[in-house]
Amino acid sequence: MRYRNLDEAIGASVFKTGPVAVIMAEDATEIGSTLAHVRKLGFPCVLLLTHDEIEVAPVDEAPIHRITYDVHAENALPDAMNRLIAAAPGVWFHYCFNAEYLFYPFCETRDVRELIAFHVEERRHAFLTYVVDLYAADLSVDPDGVSLADAHLDRAGYYALGRPDMANHGHAKERQLDLFGGIRWRFEEHVPPDRRRIDRIGLFLAKPGLQMRSDFTFNDEEYNTYACPWHHNATTAVCSFRAAKALRSNPGSRREVTNFRWHYSVPFAWDSHQLMNLGLLEPGQWV
């Protein structure tokens, strides 16, 4: 189903059956595989926000709701999510861009609704999400940096800093971290400082008054925490070609970035167990 704008889609209550996956397509890269991935995970409702001129194969578009949206506007994704949050309290949402793929512990055999049900039992309403940079191994073959068949990631080089609370003299916020690593860290001279973090809250429960900020954190600070006070909780990961695409399409970085591989590069297995072994996914008490 196609909608002329987000207001029309909200008016039609397209998100009656959750959880809902929201995909913002900034270009035509791997839209089909992104849509197929969230449907495979068990999301019964998928929203695709993109420009009218972006072509999507009919077989990929048929099962989803396509919404015309200015994806290049400032704060385009947070603004869209805040409108959806206000319209659908009580609904779980996942959001990502095209050529990004959600993973969670044991996702090969467990539906996303099972993950959410377990998280709710632990009185948690949001998942910390690592954004794991993916990149093509050979840029002479895949000059845009995107290759599903030959995707690589960094197996090391990730680190965390306490998130400063400027309202409390810069002391670190409780159970919150700023995460860094991947090619955003290795090529940080080409990445604006406000885009170097690799953490999001990528799966969460909408509720009245909740607002997503421009940095993908929320106005409810508990949503931004990596775990509850008494034990570790499950986390998710979004494996993303977005940074690779940006570094290879930006004229200022394209000439400088001729190879993403380094001695800590490994092939991506498209498997949650690999991400858990690398410490990029946490199963918590979910076994």
C-alpha cells in the first residue's frame, strides 16, 4: 500500500499490528534485502519511508506500507519516529536505514516477538543497539563499499566512554555509555564528531510523552541505559553499510578511502553467534 505522506499513513493506522519496523531509504541501495530481513525476523508491519523517485521491486513493495517522505530533511528520522510514537503508544518500533540489518541473540531461530516478550518480563522497554559497520572487502569490485556477499566487519577496536551529564557537572550518567569503533573510528577525520558514536536505541516501546532526540537517544533516560540495575539485559545490533556508503560517496573522503580492510577485518558471517562472540551482542538472561 502506498501513502502520499506520513499523515495519511498515520490516519490509516497502518501500525495496528506491531511490532513495527520503520525503514528510511535514503537511496536505492539494498532496499529489497533490508525489507526482506525485517520481515524474516517476524515484524508483521513494515513501513518504508522514501522519495517517490526511488524504485522498489514490486515483489518487495507488495507486503509493506510505502510512505512518501523527505528523507534528506534535517532530523528526518527522529521527526518521523516522534510522530509515530505520538500516534501509536503501546507499540514496539524498530527503525533503521536501507542497507542496515537488525540482529539480536539467537535471531536465526527466534522471532522478534519472543525477544520483546522476554524483555517485557524483565520490565525493560528499550534495547541498547550497537551499530556495527559493514564494508566491502574490495573497493575495486564494489566501489560504493557495499557487498552482501563479501561483507566484512572489524573484530576489534571498539571502546566505550561514560556519557557525561551536563546537568550534573559533567559526571557520567548511570548505566549509559557512548560507544565508538568500526570505520567511523578508523576514518574519524572524515566523520563529523556528532556522527562518530555507534550506539542507538534501535528497538523500543512507544509511550505517551516519549521523544526521540536528534542523536537517537530519548527524553526518558531509562530508555538510554544498557541494562537494568540488577543484571545484564539482552542487547541488539544493527549491521550497517551506511558509513561505508557515506565515506565512498562523499567527494572529500572518496579519494582518501581506497581500502576499508585492516589487520582486524574479518568476513561477516551474517550470524548472531559471531556478534555475541565478538562482544557486539549481549544475550543477558535470555538463553
